[in-house]
Amino acid sequence: MVPAMAPRKIIIDTDPGQDDAVAILLALASREELDVLGITAVAGNVPLALTQRNARIVCELAGRPDMRVFAGADAPIHRALVTAEHVHGKTGLDGPPVPDPDMDLQAQNAVDFIIETLMEHPPGTVTLVPIGPLTNIALAFEKAPEIVPRVAEIVLMGGAYFEVGNITPAAEFNIYVDPEAAEIVFKSGVPLVVMPLDVTHKALTSRARVEAFRAMGTETGRMVAAWTDFFERFDMEKYGSEGAPLHDPCTIAYLLKPDLFSGRHINVAIETQSDLTRGMTVADWWRVTDRAPNAMFIGDLDAEGYFALLTERLARLP
Ligand code: RIB
Ligand code: CA
């Protein structure tokens, strides 16, 4: 009998956002494999007051009012906040109306929680999963550089190369909002797994996939289907696609089933100087430079397998 692996300890850093919500639900439904030490909210899709509220709503939906949710940065390090209500709606979780959460927000700042957690746990045992702008992660690295070598790995959603940008012609939203923070993270030396639009745009919902959520007959299934219905209208109109990309759950799915994904270990640099291309992830996919590889840049996934995993795991929740 092979002893079960101990659950992987993770911190999810997030700006919910309907797709963030599905990522959090997937993680909380996978307790044999993932030990979510805490959820840290960052300003992104909507302002911080809403992202920290939304993170708590999702935890309650998952039946986890015990989960610790922390609020972090309310703006990028050096720039004004850019939000995405046009995609996620005014609340960030538009779709069905949801009541305010009952569970408390933790008093500790998210950045201090990230630092404290990395210092408390042995080096190489905590994985960071940022699925919004990288402000909290960068601030933690700047405030306490000693935590950087202690991070096991960062599995993030952000960037784009062949798929080009979604918020500007050159940049993907999470990187665009705080390119200086992204530069700190991409230059940190921490092992990176990057889920760019190149792969998340292949993780498209469809009527059948959304109906599979709804057919669960649970509150979680009903909410995920309703959030996806709302969230997909923007991408379907913009790209003429059948469904919407479920971006953020790709990070959690990778932690659960890495074989669903494929990519290349390459150099990825962040544009921070140009107004025209700010936030572009310059991925050396063809290795034409001598810049050292710093990221596993994911380009493809088994979409059927991804949605099968999502459906199977979300069905575990109430
Ligand atoms: O560009 C997609 C990313 O931006 C996703 O993380 C989505 O939630 C938004 O934050
Ligand atoms: Ca997000």
C-alpha cells in the first residue's frame, strides 16, 4: 500500500472574478491533494473591498466558513488600478444575486500573512497560486526577501504570447494591471509555472459543459453554471467563440493533474517601460535569446480532461 502523499500546502492569491471563484471551489473540493493555508485577496477585476468580499462568499458556498481570507493590496505598486467590470460585472461575481458573507475577514494584512506563512513552514513546502495581479506577491518579496528562496513554486494565471493580449493588443489583464509586480515575480528565481491565455483560451466552456455543472443539482453547481453563463457573454461576443475561457482553474487543475497540460521551460520577461506594450510577457518560445529560462510556459491542455476533472470535483461540494 503506497502511503498517500501529504496534501500540498498552497496559498491562493485572487481577485474574484467568476473564474477565480471556480478555481477556489476546485481547490477546496480537493482536500486529499491540496491544503489551502489561506486565501489572499488583491485588487484586480474589481476593487479590493469586493474581491475580499467575493472570496468569502465563495468559501461559504463551498461550506468552508472556517477558511481564512485576508485582504491585501488595494492598488498596483506604482500605478493606478485598472479593473474589469466590463467582463465580471459591477460586483465581480455578477450573475445570480448573492447575499453578503457572514464569515469574518482576517484582520492581518494578506502580505504579512504570506510572509508569516512562508517563514513558519519549512523551505520548499508552500506553493503560491496567484490568479490575479501579482501585487501582493511582489510586495511580500520586497518586504521580506528572505521568503523568496523558501517558496516551493509559483503556479500563476497570467500573460500571453501567441494568443496576444486581452486588455490591450499586447498584454493580458493580470500582468497589465501591475507589470512592475510581475517583473519582480518573474525575476525572483522562484520556479514558475505560467498559465497564459495561450492555454486558457483552449479551456472553453460550452453549453454541454455548463449544463454538466447545472445538472449536479447542488448550490455549487447552480452558482458555477450561472456565473459561467454571465462570464462567457463577453468572450463569446469578442472572440465569436462557443464559450468562455475558464482561465484561473487551470492553475489548480495543474496542481491536481499536471499531465493535462504541456508547455516549454523558457525565458519570460515583462515589458514595463513602453506605454504601447506595457505588461506584455515576452516569451522566448523559440529560444532565440541567451536569456536564462525562468518559467514553464504552458501552451496546451486536454480540455476534455480538464472539464471532466472540474465537474467531478465540484460535484463534491454542497
Ligand atoms: O486575463 C484573465 C485573468 O484576468 C483572470 O485571472 C481573470 O480572473 C482576470 O483576473
Ligand atoms: Ca483572476
